[in-house]
Amino acid sequence: MKKIFYFAMAALAGALLVSCEPTLIDGPDAKAPIGASELQSSFVIDGQFADAACTIPQADGNYIKYHTSPARTVQVYNFKADGSKNVLTTGASGVFNITPKRGADPNQTFSVAAINQDASVISFDSSVNVFVPADLAPEVKVLTGESGVKVWKWYPVDGATWGNAGYHAGKVSGPTNIPGQWWGCVPEDLEDSQIAHAGGTVYGYGNSDAYMIFNEDGECISYKADGTQIAKGSYSLQNYTPDGSGDGYGYGNLVTTDAPILYPFLVNTGGQRTNEYEVAYIDPNVLELISAKPGMGEWDECTWWRFKNASDPDAALAGDGQRAWTYYPIDGATWGNAGYNAGKADASGSIPGYWWGCLPEQLETEQLNHSGGVVYGYGSSDAYMVFDSVLGTVTSYKADGTKIASSPYAVENFDWTESGYKLGDLTTGEAESGILWPFAINKGGAIATNYEIVYMDGTMMTLICNYGGAAGDWDECTWWRFQPKQ
């Protein structure tokens, strides 16, 4: 490590010698080499401030003003997460900024380096206590989640995720409603039968697995399904009103640069991009946008988009703090058995290695043996469970709201990019589970407390239980499929 550091410092010496030669100190002692301790003594912090102009003193300010005495050109730097150097400032005096991400240690280290006239490099390490943001601004957090980075994908409902509608035709009545919707299509149509709207050019937007990310640095980036970047720009969510009670569509305006939103084309314009959107609906799991050509009035044509959270399991489960989930029957089944580790699930709700399944109403009638013969109240399409991120609990309820069971829960090892069998794990209590109908199949009432997440986004969750961890490939496992309760 020392050899690498010395080599890096030698490279720095060359860079500083070239770039800062005009400002090297002069005087009778200028040619005398100094050591790291002398450099440290000459580096003086004048104060910390809340602003770059250093007009608002703050004990833990993120803007640090300094000077050197006697004057000497120095380079102040720290290191990025990937280990690369992050130069904060260079000069005999000035201001540098250290603003950690949320949750970081307020005691932040930095380094100061300089060169002697003989080209030798000297440096020392120091630290400063700075302000660490407690939380993201609400208008950022809703798009990026707690982590500060969130992936959004197309969200088709009734075969449509993009299309046209009557402009300002009302407010949404729910997270899947487009006010005044006239027409829409699925992602695969966008760069096929609807390619004219993109000016006849295929960019890579027309795939269900195309995606875009919003991050806390104010960037929005769109990608092809294979991860190739399509477009990158900035974003800001303005006039954000979480309950939708604001002007117009009610939730605010999304303003971007360089058209980074997935398929940023206005309908029937031959490829005209837009950077101005009205937010028809937004929560941590669903985003609906509207945009119209300038001058459009009520019920004139506008374009709409619908997206869903694809990477944030905490938001998917609990939303802003609490979120209710219920059964999701597809082809007459919401719970059943399958061959373990038999393939990959997807947004269609498919169950890898599916063998058999049943509806909620069958669970506590002909399938009652799986709960040990006891009727708890799970056997209704209106039964539900609530994830509470503040308490860290999941609680199941009968259709009438009577509590059935509750337990802690945690999501572990979640990776939305995972190409294997599972995306992560959902664990509950050691001997209890608040999950709806938490019974492992054909085990006489044994409760599952460790679940593998084989699919999850903001609109659906598919779980697998390998009870006891004994199942091998294609041995029997239990599966569940849930959806948010509307």
C-alpha cells in the first residue's frame, strides 16, 4: 500500500508542478524542503460555513475556508467510494466543500498535499465534523427512495403504458387511472407499430425491461433492457403535492433536461421530445406523467406515461410507511406448489416450475389440511396484510379487518438485477409470520418464516418457500402471489 501511495504522490507532484508553477511561493525560504508536520502547521482552517460564499458561519458547515501561512500551494482531496481521488480544491487559500450522503459519519477525513522545490511530495491527513443531511427532500425521496437511487420501468395496465388522452380531463381516481385516456399501447409496440412517434428511429425504449433511474444527485438516466445507456439529463420535481391537492393534475411538475425519460416523445409529432411534464399521479411505487404541446386546452390531445418502482423493495412493501397487500389470483390461482429452482419469474406473474394452485376461497375449505385443519380467516379474496416500515412488522387481517397474526419482517440481499432464481429474501419471526396464509404446502400446518423473493416490484410480489431448506432442484416448494390492495 505504501508503494502505491508513494507512486500516486509522485504523479501528483508532477501534476502540481505543472499546473501550479505560477503560484509557487517565493522568498528566501522557498527552496528549503519542508516536512509533513510543517505543512500541517501551515494549513489553517479559518472556519466552517453553511454557504459557498462563507457568509453564514456554522459549527458543522459543509464549506470549509482555509489559508496557508506562509503561503504555499496545496491540493485538498478525499476519496470516492470506488477508491479514486476526489480533488476538492487547489491553491494557497480558498474554500472546499464536503457534503456526505445521508447516514454517513459526520467526521470526514481529507488529505492535504504539496510539493517542495525539489519535487518531493509531502502530505498529511486530517478530519472535520460536517453536517450530514438527515433525510432527502420529499420531492427527491419519492423518486429515489431512501437509498437515493431508484429504478423505474414501464407499467402496463390493461395493455397500455404510453398513449394519448384528453388534456386536463380531470384528476386521477387511483394509481392506475389516466384522466381522459383515449388510447395506449404496451412497450413492445413503441418501436414497432408506433415507431412513427419516435421519428422512425429505434432507440431501445420499446422493451418491457427498458428502465430509467432517478438519483439524489438530480440525474435521470434511461437504459435499454441490456443496460446500455440511451439518454441522460437532470430532473426536478416542482410544486410537489403528495396528496394530489395541488393545481392542475394535482401532484406537481417534472422538469428535465436532455429528454432522459423513457420514450420522451409527444404523440403524433413525428419524434418531438419533451422535457416538461405534469404529474398526474405519484407515490413511491407508481409514476404517471402527462405532457402536451404548447397551447393545448382542455380535452385537446396530450401524451401520457405510466411507470412502476422496479428496484426498491422497502417502498414496494410499505410505501411511505404502511402499505396493504392482498392475494393476486392469475388463471385461478394465488397459492400452490411448484418445482423448486425451476427457472426465473417475471412481471407476468408466472410461477417457475408451476404444478398446482388455488383461489383464496379454497384455502380454508378443501385445502384446510395445509393449515392443520384450523380456520383462521385467510380464506377470502378480501383478506389482506399490512407492512409497516416504522414498526418493522407485517400483520395479516381477515376481510372484516380483524387481526389474524403479526410478526417482524426484513428484506435481505435484494438485487433487482439478479438473473438467477431469486431476487432476495423476506424473513419474518422465528416461529411466526404475518404473511397471508403462511403455511408450507403439505406440511400439516407448518408455518413458513423464510421466503425467497422470486419477483417483486411496486405492483406485484411472488414468494417461494423451500421449507426447512431441504428441497433440491424441482423438489416441491410452496408459492404465493400478492398485489397491493387498492
